[in-house]
Amino acid sequence: MIASVTGTARHVGLDRVVVDVHGVGLLVHTPPAVAAGCRTGTEVDLATSMVVREDSMTLYGFATAGERDTFELAQTVSGVGPRVALAILSVLSPDELSAAVAGEDIATLTKVPGIGKKGAERLVLELRDKMPHAPGAGAAAAPAATAGAWQEQVADALVGLGYSTKQSADAVAKVADEHGAGDVSSALRAALQVLAR
């Protein structure tokens, strides 16, 4: 299996990056915050997980090995496939997921698109004894963005997660006052918390 990919970003989308590795373009699906931290023409280094199905082979990429491990762990829960596991990591860092599972915080878990109350209860039940509880284990590490750039990236990521353009713009505006210039990942999480209220 392909555990990591290092190469040049040839194309960056909302939730995907095409990485050129010695002339071969690999399509890597990522959480929006990871894609937002990549720039076309620059080198990227992603921890990856390959999901093989009967009719497809799909590569998923993450900023850290901890995120990748959490993505793989989430899929051990019944009813959770790669798409939902990726949504989980688009909303929660591995530490936040671990804390939510340990604290049986159903409200936090249901902020993830595709996870309802029963799904959240299943996550708690099936991951409680599997999640690492060490602080800082695989926290997201998205590069910092300029003040204007992060707002556009976060709004695009929210639209990609299924929110309307107006909902996304309103959430970004609320987060902008207190966020300033910082990393896209934390801004995206803050905007998702605003939308979940």
C-alpha cells in the first residue's frame, strides 16, 4: 500500500490534490483544510491511505500520520466508509475526536455531515477503547494563510461540505472578527461550530 506521497502539487481543488511524483500524477482526496494548505507548483508531503474496492483504488491524503491513522480507525466502525471518515477529519482533529469519544459528546460528533445521533453513539461505542488519549497525537498541521486568503478557502471548503454560499459567507464573517490571519484548519473548525449552533 502507499503510505505517503511526496511530490509537486500540479492541481489543487477544494478537497483534492494532484501530486506529480516523478511524472506520474496521483489524485489524492484530502480534508478541505489540507487541500487549502497546498499551493500549485510547490512540494507537498502527505501521509496517505489507499482504499481498494472492487471497481476502484482511491488515495486519501493527510497532513500528519496521526490524521491518516484516525481516518483508518474511523472506518472500523460499522457504517463508516472512507467518505464519512474523511468528513469526520474535515470537522474534527484526531484530538477533538478522541475527546468527543472519551466524553461521549454526541453533540460534537453530530456536527459531522453524514453522522446522526445513532451514528455518533456507534462511534462512541466502537472507538472508546481504540482511540489514543495522548494530547497532541496527530493534531492537524495546516500552514498559515493570509487574512484574505483563508476566508475564501474556508468559504469554499464549507460549500464543498454541502453548506450554501450564504451560510458559508455568514459563518466566515462571524469567525473573521476573532480569527484574524491564521491557519485554515482552525478557522474551518470555528466556522463549522458557528454553523452547528
